[in-house]
Amino acid sequence: MKYFITVFIIAFDLSAAAQSPSLTINVQMDSLTQSSVRYKIEMKICDPKNRTQRGNWFSHDTSKIDFTSLKASEVNCSEYSDKGMPELISGEAEEIPRNSYKFSNQVFAWEKLFIFRISNISSRGRTPGMFIVLPMKYKSFRTSVDLSDIEFQPGKVIFLTEPHAVYDESVLVIRQSLKGIKAVDEKDFPSKGLL
């Protein structure tokens, strides 16, 4: 009987994990031009207060929210964190490559805003940070985001309203090089209260 209960519990845990939404994010600075500089990358997650009915979790709906006009009073945001990966079973944190950020957790990403704050921690003086804002307009139970080749632009904001997104089987994949993408001044960003 104990054997049966143990097998049942393990099978239940595995089936529950298989039905959990997932989000994986990788953010990488431009390694060619900025390898000698150290950057700190942090992320916060914002949820609009007025969201679309979730409906079928596995459908590929597109959000009707106008993310370009959201104000700080219209969202709930977490605090910035540079701890994207959970600790390993051994109690040690996973080694993350220099000038990059990784996040992996059970998050249903649809209609969330992911805001990245990047700071130059090699600078002796106070250098303004830069921001990347990524709204998740496309619904997917599993989402993978890979932002690469980021060129540090102090005091600027990159708002990815139309990221390169495709569905690969049942995973929404956003893979975007930000090389050469020009940003707007933070003071001119219409939703600067979110930053």
C-alpha cells in the first residue's frame, strides 16, 4: 500500500508540473563592444489592472490592451530583482554568464509587462541606466524570450511593441537582436511612470 501511495504521489506531482505555465527569459548585452564593462540587469513584472478574460489557456489570442498608453496607476508591479533563477537543490545559485540575465519560473506571461533596468556598474561616476519594456501581447501557455546584442544607451528606453514572435509547436518564442535599435529618451517615454 505504501508503494502504491508513493507512486501515486510522484505521478501526481509530475502531471501537475507538466500542466504548469512556464516562462524563460534570457537577456544578453552586446558582447563584442561591451565585454570590458560590467552591467547589472534587473527585471520587474507588471500586471495591468484591467486584463482580458483569460479563457482557454492554450489558445493563441492577441491582447486588446493598448500597452503604449498604460500609466503607472493602471498596473501593479513587482520590485526590480536581479535574481532571476532559483537556487539549485544544492543551495547554490546557478552561474549566469557575465552581462546577462536569466529568468525561469512558472509564470503565465500573457498581458504582462516585463521591464528590464540595465545599469553600468563599471562606471566611476553616476551613469543613467537604460530600460527595455516588453509587453506580452500574444497568449501562450509556455513562453521563451531571448533578447540579445543589447547596446547600452544611458538614459534611454527601448519599447518592444512589435518583437519578432513565432509559435514553435506549443511555445511562443520571442528571439530578438537589439543591435542598432535606437531608443527614446527616458523623459520622452509616454509611460515613464512604469519605469
